[in-house]
Amino acid sequence: MTRTLIDRLDYVLTVNDGDTVLSDASIVIADGRIEAIGPATDIAGRYDKSAFDTVLSGRGRLAMPGFVDAHVHLSEQLSRSLFPDCMNTRAWVFNWGKPYYAAVDEDDEYLSALVAGIEMIRNGTTCFLDMGAQNDPARVVEAIDEIGIRGITGRHAADRRPDVIPDGWTAEMVDHHFFPSADAALTALRDCVEALNNSAGGRARCWVNIEGKEPCSPELHAGARSLAEELGVGTTYHNASSIEEARVSEKNYGVWPITHLAEIGALGPNLVIAHAVALQEQEVALLADSGTKVAFCPGTSLKVAKGATKIGRYPEMLAAGVTVALGCDGTSAAGSLNLMRQMYLAAGLFKDARLDPTLVPAEQAIRMATIDGARALLWDDEIGSLEAGKRADLILFDLTDVEWVPCHDPVQAVVYSATPRSLRTVMVDGKVLFDDNKIATIDEAALLKEAAVRAKAIVARSGLVRGKTPVTTTLYD
Ligand SMILES: [Zn+2]
């Protein structure tokens, strides 16, 4: 057994059930798990210093659980700032997203996952839910293994081709994106879960992930959830992601998207719905009663004009007991994999929009970014809070950085004042992945150099051109 002591931390945000904040506290890590956590004097009384292989000073540091990103697209990582910021969700997905994803091969996806992993670690994110690979999710697992982060991936799947193939799409691309039937998609997804779930030393999990919305049939939506249940994993997809989608749903099914999911038996506690912005009042109860989780992506809402504050019902979901986690979405959708930015937005957007400063207090924003993310990912028995018995996935901030001085209240400071700039150390399973501005597991400079070259090649293959590729669509309308 190897045992590490993080000694005399100024503060620990445990994010346990009581949101306990410890001061002058120590954490003992044994074989990747938190063995003990508590006041420094108690820990010093329980352990002899010789019991530790490594002792890290916690002076001038705050420890908290690593952030959990409940909605990310690793495949999109090398598209940063490629798509224009004048499109709504549907044009974004159908005109730009689809051709980009079709141009990404499995080596690109491996490299994208490594680069995304680095960006997440540098932003304090230690676990993520990826929408899934366009090619082989085994390559994503390979990247998870190599970089040391924790995450869930899958095979991105859809089964409903549009009636008319739009300009910019090729027949090859359509075959690549769409399985011939819901059954064929579910068979492929089952194979992925059986091959890849619980790999990379338990840090990688594989779910039954589908794209969601119009490109997926009702059979695939409902089938994904029941297959996930049978396999003991989760499923995630986009739904109720824009008002335009809600209108199309009303036209096709006579009801809005969440009600439609309820009607076809697709809601349940093993489903994470990304966005869930276009909701009618009574649909909040459908999510709460079924235990369905939501990944709120405020950064995407701001860039793609989803209307989180105009039509979103996130405060109502929180009040109704729905688990609302936070997601960064892809780098073209929202711009970064900085979950601290989403936490800040989640805390502030509704206070402002509704003239109500009591909405989403700092404690709640922290929970959304940590334990509620873990709950959405069905992983809260192991991560999401700092408690004895849980995995040692934690991050340390430098309280001597100017953005923490002075620190009268660490809870408010982490939400409203701190940025990843003052992040000093990131651990997963007790292993240091980032320390003193250096990624420990990989040659970051060489990787980013290769990424820049590869990114240009993907754009050339995708055929996407600003000024030429359309920024509006009526596809699936
Ligand atoms: Zn997404």
C-alpha cells in the first residue's frame, strides 16, 4: 500500500451532504482512495508520519473535488473557433457539425481526446461524460488510459436519415453517420459497452450513447435507455435542446420533446439529457418523477442562442429535485472545456434574468459542478465529494494567488473570484496528473503541435468554408 498525506490545508470544500467546509484540515490517500479526512490535529493524532510514502504541504491551498463535466464532445476538440457564432442549434448541428464530424477519423479522435483531456485537467475537471466517438470508442479509452483522467464514452449513434440530403453532405457521410436501423445501432452500442465498460483501470466506462432528437427514431431513444438498463450503465443524448426542436416535435408528435420521451417510455434515472432548455412548465415534473438527469450547458446557450434564461426552467428543475449537472459541450459549441466558467454562469444567470439574488446560491453551483455531475454519471458512490472511502479525485487551488486574496469565504471565492489560473494540482485516483503548471503524463507541447497540423487537415476534408457553408437550415423541419 502507498499512502499520501496532504497536510494542513487552509480549506477543504468536502461537498458532502452537509456541504461541510473544513479549515486547517488534512487528507490521507491510500491506494487511490481517501482513507481519512478531517481536522489536521485529528489526523496527526491518528497517524505516525512514518506511515506516509509522500507528504504534500497543504499550506496556502484549498482542496475540493475535481469538477465533473456532464456533457462534452471529445471528437469536436480540434474545431475550436471554426464554426461562426451567428447560428442557432439546428444550423450548427446539421450544416457545420455533421460535415465536421464526418471528416474526423479515428486517429483524429484519439488525438482530440488527448488534447481535450489536457484542457479538462488544466481546468480542474477530473471526470467527464463524452457524447461518443464517431469511429472507434476504443481509441478514446486508449487516450483516457494514457492521460490518467476518468471518463465515460461511447459510440455516437443515429438511425434516421433526412428525406433530402442537404448540400455539403455526401452519400458516404450519410452512411457513416446513420445506422440502417435502430436495431443495428443498438447492436453496435451493446458491443461497445461489453468491450469497453470498466477499462483503463476502472477509470473508463462506456455507455449506450446516441445523438438524440430528429436524427434518432423514437425506437432508438427508448431502446437506448432499456439497453442501458439491461447492461447496468447509462445513456445520454441531446433533447429539448432548442425552441426550434420543440416546435418540430409539436408538429410531428403533437407534444414537446420531453413529453414525447415520456410517452414512448424513454425517461428514467439512467438517462442524462443534454441541454433540456425547451421545456413546458408541466414537463419539469416528468423529469423529477422519472429521476431523469439534466446536463445544463450555459456556455452553449450563450453562443448558440438557446435561451437558457428566456425559456429555460433550470431553477424550477432544481426546486423540484431534478439532478442538474453542468456541461461544457464541445469546443465549437461553447468555446472551452472550462467547467469553472459554467459554474459561474449557473450561479449568476438566473439571479440576473429573474431579478432574484436567492436563485442558485454558490453552494448549489459547486454541487452542480461536482457531486451532481457525479450523480448524473451514476458514479457518485466513488467520486464527486471528498469523503473517506471515495476515490481521491481532487484539485488544489493556490490561495496566495491574487484572485484568492483575501479569502473571507472560500465558497463564494471559488464560484465568483477564482479561475483555473490559480489551480496548482490535479489528482485522479490519488495520482498527480497536473502540478506546477505541468501535465505529468504526456508531452503537452509535442501533442499540441501535432494537433494544430491535424486540425487544418480535418477542416480541409470537411469542406466547411465560412461565407459559403450555410448558417440557416430547414432540415427535418
Ligand atoms: Zn452536445
